[in-house]
Amino acid sequence: MNNVYLAAPFFDDAQKKRIEQVKAALVANPTINSDGIFIPEEHQFEEEPFGSRAWQQYVYASDMRQVHRADLVVAILDFDMTAGNEPDSGTMFEVGAAVAEKTPVLIVQFDAKKDLNLMISQGLTGYFDASQNGLAELATYDCDDLRSKPANRPVF
């Protein structure tokens, strides 16, 4: 059973809804440890004031520790469904950290009209288009085998 770091923006209700949809697919996946899904929003170190130096240090250290401990990183690419191609910078940092550690990365994209960044396209292990049947595919993807599932999308 694989432990997952679920990287995604969580700043508005639409983003949080996408996280819940992806989490549900992961929980349904028999190769995922449903108790081992780390969602950064749930670990915000509320003992310190938001944005303080102590809060920043704790959240950064905790998130990076969890990225390094994870068997795979699942990242939601979408940040703002009405804007251009810019994903959430924190999510992309976490993806880069995972790739650097050779941790497999699964990308979920809800807005398939947007092109995919070349670095993300080449760094991922699997791509899941949630505007089609990507969430169902994620729920059945064999995370023990981790076969390549390329994006096959235009890149920039």
C-alpha cells in the first residue's frame, strides 16, 4: 500500500472541492493506503500566527518531510480555472522536489483545454484528465506497478 502526498492549492472552495474529488479517487484505489494520504492543508501549524517566521519554517519543513516520505506525489495542476496556464507555485515546487528525489508523480488536470508545461509533461509518471474519465482511471491505476501514462497533450 502506497502513501501519497496530495499536492494542490487549497485557497478557495473550488480548489478544496477538487482536492476532495481526487482524494475520493485515491481512497477507492486498492494500491493506496487510504490512511496514508497527506494533505498539506490539514497540517498548518495553527500554534503560530499564519505567515509568521515560525509558521513558515514549520509548514515548509513538515511539507518537505512528507514529500520525501511519500511513495508517490499526486498533484492537482489546476490553480484558477478561469486564468491562463499558471499552476500553483507551491504545488509545482513540491512536484519538482519529488522529481528530484525520483519519487513518482501523478498529475491530475481538470481543465484539459490548457496546454501542459514541458517540464511537468516530461517529469510525470502518469497523467489523469479529470475532465474526461481521469478520476476513474486514478481510482484503478496500479500504483504498485506505476506504468508510464503520458499526457499526450500539447506542451509549452
